[in-house]
Amino acid sequence: MRTDTILRVDAMNVLIENFGEVDAERFISIVKSDNFDYTKWQRNLWKDKTIDEIYNMAKEFEEKKNRN
């Protein structure tokens, strides 16, 4: 398991890589200032997907990550 510090750094790198520095910082600000409930959000994130669809999405993501 990663330490909290490593997890924060890795997550920020993912945000920056995908959104750029400015939008990554904006996202962090939004989440911090909002009454964002991650648990409720997570419950609804994949509600329209089957287990197989989620598995295939994760597999494709991992394959793409390994190519880069």
C-alpha cells in the first residue's frame, strides 16, 4: 500500500497529466471548497455499468498505461 504522501503526489500527477496544471489546481479547489461526498459520488459512478464492463474498462486503462 502506498503512503499518503505518495498517493497525493501520484494523484496530483494524474490530474496534471490529464487536465494540465491550472485545471488540476481548479479541481482541487472545487473539491476542497464544496461539500463533496466521495462515498455518494462513488456509489453512482458505475451504476449503469456491468461488472464485465467495469473490468474491461480497467483492463483497457492498464494496457494503455503500460504502453506509455
